[in-house]
Amino acid sequence: MSDPKIDRLKGKAKETIGELEGDEQLKREGQIEQASADVKETFEEIKEKIGDVAEKVGDAIGGTLGKAGEVAEDLKEKASDVLDEAIDKASEAAAAIKEKVGELFGSKKE
């Protein structure tokens, strides 16, 4: 794609020469080239803005995924802590039961 600024200058030159020489076709060609340059420039601006939006969306998604990963890691750590605590309590309960069973059966042996 050619540079819209150069196309606009060429179009303006053709339009001016067409006016000076009374050449309506050259004048219209110049006007068309200027309009075409405006369309190209607008297209480039839109394309750039779409790229900016896509980048922002990508950053937002990446941030969300990163946060989700952090939350998942926190949940994993908390679940591990809860499991460790449950195992400790189960071990304490098993020891208490073992002690009671020992007391009950130990007293019958005597």
C-alpha cells in the first residue's frame, strides 16, 4: 500500500494543474486520489486501533489467567494445610482410641 500522504500530495498537484489548465478529467483524478488517500489513512488508523484493542484484550486475558493460577495455587496450599491438619487429628484420635483399647483390654489381663 502506498503512503497516503504522498498520494494526497500527488492528487492535490493533479487537481491544481487540472484547474490551471482547464482539464476537468485531470482535476477529477486529483480529487479521487485525495479521497483515496483519505480512505487509506482511515483504514490504517482503524487497523492500528483494532491492534491496540486486541493487545489490551490479550493483556486482560493474560492477567485473568495469571490471577486464576494464583488463586488455584492458594487453594492448593489451603487444601494441603487442611489435609495435614485432618491427618494430625486422625492420628491423635487413633492414638486416643488405641490408649482406651489398651486400658480396657489391659485391665482384664491383670
